Amino acid sequence: MNTTLIEQYTAAVLEFGFRADQAADHAPMHPDAADPTDLAAFAERSLRILGKSKGETLVLFGLGNGEHALALAAGLPETARLVVCEADPATARAFLAAHPAWNAPDSRCLVLADTSPWAQLYLLAMSGIAPDNAVLALNPALPEDTRAQYRNLQRLFVNAKPHLALNSSYLSHVGVQAPDLSVGVILAPDEPGLDEFFAQFPDWVREVVVLWDAEETPGRDFACAAPVRHLARPLVDFASQRNRVLDECAGDWVLCLDGDERFSEDVWGLLPACLLVKRLTACWFPRMTLYPDESRCKAGYGLWPDLQLRLFRNEEGVRFTRPVHERLTGVKGRTALVLDAPILHYSRLTKSPEALAAKLKRFDTASGGGISHVLSDDYPTIPRALLSEATFLVGSLSMLLLEENPA
């Protein structure tokens, strides 16, 4: 189990505080004390199940007032670890301030704190915690509405099956054919780094279909190993623009990327492995927003994993909806949450503050006034090296499989 990831990620989240969050730190943590008999019975039962299962980790969903976490820690076997998932940073911050031995280096008792349930799921999986080596417990003292939130996270953790998608080049002796993949892109002519964007695509990609936000296509070519088709139409809203691209994609699979997004060369080499997974219909990818440089990325409060549904079977009924922050609909069946193939998001590194502000203004306009974006320079960040990134030498992509699309 990789405790360093949980320790450092939680520390970054808790060191950062929005004003409302910091104010909440002064409020008492869930003050109601648990009945001592019920508390002892819960701890005894949970620890007994842990012992019988020979699991490595006990995962408690929800801190509550902290009493259940402390009771479990008091009886924890020396060979096991306790991880408490907490969605309220103020509650986690207050608990860790009162119990500094938790989350210390090499501690066997940890709080994993973030407002995003997807971040908690990803961090558990990246730390080597899986349904087959962990025992799960839901804090019984939580209020009903909060308990439902953690119950959903617990259910998601149980249903998401760890899977390794093997690099198809390792199977070349059985004549595996290159995947039939179209890449669909909508671009603005003033997008910085376009040469690097087009240079990322390998020659096995069937086509790159580009729809420019303009009256006509640019008067220049871009070096690309895959065939490129250029179309032009001024942007009205993002969903209709993406659907126009989708109509032009001929591949069995479609991958959507934006001009400020990249996959690493290693991920491109491993990407065909996703398409070999039986009955798979789509893949969600974490998006890693690099900031303030390429060695760090945004994290916490929904900034990571910032899941993006970008790779999907090109089937009838799959369409984009919503004018801004468009959503892909019509995807059904088995989907994958890819753990270690992040979309590298360069927006904050390649665009000036003025260009970013102009981009957000276009978003506001496309929304018809329904959304107002605010640009901030203040974000929690973590070292990029903390998060898993696949390498071609490993020969596989790590993912969690869900039998139904979580969207």
C-alpha cells in the first residue's frame, strides 16, 4: 500500500482553504457522542471481519465526530492499516490537528480527504487498495444525507473492478490489427502550440478530423503522422460543434481532444490496449492540469481527477448535449476509468492570462448567460510525480471497469 500518495495529497488539500472552508474550521466537529456500547460493538465487529478476511486495509467511510475512527485505530492489528475517507476538508483538518500521529510518515492510520468522490476512488486504487484486499465499513454515526453520500462511494469502490489492459504490441504474434480510431477535434485558429498538438498523433490513427472555429480553414499545413481533414464553421455552441465533428468521424472508435490537451508518447503507445478490453464501450480519463509548471498539477476540490469521457464506440445515438461543458450522452454498457493515462492539460502553461480570460468569456457567451466563469491564480497543487503515469515499458494500462457508464 502506497501511503505516501494519501498523506501528501491530503496535506495539499488541507493546506489550501477557501474562505468558507476556513471559517468552518472554527465550528465544532459533529459533537454528538456515540453510545459506548454501540461504539465498542462496531469496532469489534469491523476488526473481527478484518481478521477473518486477512485483509491489509480497513477503509472507514466518513469521519463523523472521529470516535469510530479512533476506536478502530485502538484495536488495529499491527499488520493492517486504517484509511478513513472524508469529504469535508474542515472535518479532516480539525481531526488531524487533534490527532497529529495520524497521517504522519509511516503511520498506519490515515485520513484521505477531498471533496471529490472520484478523487477518493482514484487515490484508493492508486494506493493499491482494492476490494479483494480491503474490508469496508460505513460510519454508522453519520447523518442520513451524509451517510447516503458515503454509501454511494462504498458501492462504487466495490463495483469498480481493477483491470490491466495489456499492450497490444505484445500480442503481435497473434496478428492483432491496429484499432480503427478517429480523433475528433474542435480548434480555434489562435490556439497556441498547434504544431505540438498535431505532432502527438501516431501513424496508426485512422484520421484526425478538425473543425475550426472560423469561416475557412487555415492556410497552412501541420506536420502529423496521421491523415488530417480540415473543416471550418464558426462556433455557436460547443455541443453542436462536437456533433458536427462526430458526424464526420468514420472510425469504429472516436477519441475527442482539445487543442491544449496531449497524451504522452508512452500513453499513445499503450492506448490500443484499451480497445482490446472485452465488451468495452467507452473510457474515462483523468485530466491533469499542469500548473504552475510541468512538474506540478492542480489537485483537490474537483480539480483532479477531473474525469473526461473522451474515448467511445462510434455508435448511433451517441451525441453531445449542453452548449458549454458539453456532456456525451447515449453511452451504455461497460466503461473503464483509466487510472494511469492522464490527459495532460496545458491551458495554464501555454495561454496568457488575457487569452484565458477571453476563452472563459467565449464560454460565458456560448452558455447564453447561464454560466459566469472566474479565473483564479490560487489553486492547491501537488507534485505530478505523485500520480501514476503509464510507461510503454510496463506494457499495460491500469483501469477500473464498471458494467454501466457512471454518467
